[in-house]
Amino acid sequence: MKILVIGTGYVGTTTALVFAEMGYKVTGLDADRNNIDLLGEGTLYFYEPGLESILVKHLQEGNIKFTTDSESAIKEADIIFICTETPSGLDGSADLQNMKEVSCIRIIV
């Protein structure tokens, strides 16, 4: 089963790596080319003890990859998880704009 995680922030990257640890083939998708490049090179851009070694392990084993190519990533996926930022508004409500944008990506197969 091929899993796509959209959003490679702290939550998305950690989620993707947990799925890789469970034996799934995982792709992390994000629009931020810099973060995708860092992750693809085995470098976390945030700190979480022990996570970077898991990243390196699964990159080497081919269980995880990172991309900015939404069309290919979505077409290849069996399951998609959306892990985008939902910052709080001034009233404490969640700003769902990022999630709405991602969920409206349209791929013609």
C-alpha cells in the first residue's frame, strides 16, 4: 500500500516516518522545495530526538521519498493524509485555508 502525506511539517513528517516504520511505502508532498530537499537528503529541519536516524534509514531502504510534484504523488497513492498547518485565529478557531487548498487539488487521470 502506498501512502501519501501532504504537508511535511512536524506532524506530516513524523506521521510519514511512522508509516514507513510500519512497512508502508510513503511519499511526503509539500510545496516548500527547501524542506523537501532537506528531507530527501536525510536532514530534518526541526528537532525530534531519534527521528533523523529513522529518516535516514527509510531513505536508504527506499520506503520513503519526498516531492513537490502533486500530480504524480496523488496518482500513485492508495491513501492520502492531509497534514497541513491549521493555525489558530484570534478567536481561537482553526484556520482551515491550507487544508481547503490541498483538498481542492484536482488531478485528471
